[in-house]
Amino acid sequence: MIFGGLQKNSLIDFPEKVSCVLFLSGCNFDCPYCHNPDLAKGRLATPSPLDEAWVYDFLDRRRGFLDGVVISGGEPTLQEELLALCKKIKQMGYPVKLDTNGSRPKVIESLIDGGLVDYIAMDIKTDPFQYAPFIVKDCNPDYILTSIRLIMNSSLDYEFRTTCVKPIVDEKGIENIATLIDGANSYVLQRFRPGSVLHPEFFQETGGDYDEEDLLFLKSIAEPLVNECVIR
């Protein structure tokens, strides 16, 4: 297991819970706006790797202070030991939230069927049929669509998220995504935040960000099709 970093306390990553965030290193996507560039490239966000025993000891010592554990990345489902990690954390009494790009539905299905996660946040980067060339050169949209169905058909708490960044996401893309997740519990439109991103050169001409009025317009497109749509 490659632990890329640990955020010891968070009030925003796991809804209604005080959580820590375990970051797993490595990703199969190449999103220009990724705000964890080191993790996306398979590097560490800490000066040295986190020892697995130390991580479990930290979680053991934080019982009573933390309400849950978020597993993020990178893309966690690339790690072969993910199921074992979730099982161990659940055995310690913690609810588990998974952040995922939805590219590995078989892993998501195994986690759901095994009762190893309590909340899933899946990023839908744009219209699943338009991931190339900005997100990844080769992406089978069926993987993304299957993950959406698995999550929506489960009994878990969940949310879908889209980072609103030009020119990757536009009005038509939001409309297509909202149609795909029609009836979803929660859809989050995330603001693009310039700064330390994976490919800063991508935004030298476009800028990338939507203003508040544009975000409200995108929200108005998705809102009628989902139970809750928020801008974050």
C-alpha cells in the first residue's frame, strides 16, 4: 500500500463527520486541473512514505476524536490492497468514505458488496463520452457509466462531483451528466481553484475558471434532475 499523505483532521471531506484523509498515490487520469499533482504522478505528498503500521496506530489513537476516514488520492481503486485497507479500518469501528474517478467499477462493486464503504464520492470529469483528450487518451465510457449505476443502485450515501473548468466542462456537458445521473441524491459542482495544478500550462490562455453567475447557470441546468445540486 502506497500512502501518499495524511490529513489528520478535516471538517469538510466526510459530510457531517470529523474525519482524517488518507491519500493513496498514483492515478490513471491526467486531469490538467488536478490539485494533487504529486499524487497524480505517483509521488508522495510527504518527505518520506508513511508506514502502514504507523497509519493504523494513528487511527487507533484517534478513536473517540475522529468520526470517519476518507480514502482519497490519486485514484484509490488502483491499489490492490484497497479492500484489505477498508476492511481493517472498518474493523477499527470507523465509517469509510471513498473518493474515486469511477474508472474501475469492479473494485467499486467489490467494496459495496463487501460492506467496506459507507459513502462514495465519484468525480464525473465531464460527459463520459468526451474524456479524451483532456482527461485521458483512452477511456471506455462504459466503465464510468457502470460505476454510476452501481453507486446509484446501492444503499450507500453518495455524491457525484464535477469540477467546472473551461473548456473541459460546458453547458452541454453538464446537461448530459445530469441526464445520466437523473434522480441522484446529490450532485456537486466544484469551483476550479487555480494554483498548484497538474498542468498549469493548460490554463495560460483559457484561465479555466467560471465566475459565480456562470456557475449558478450551470447549476440551474442540473438542479431539476437531481435531488440536491450545490456549488462548492
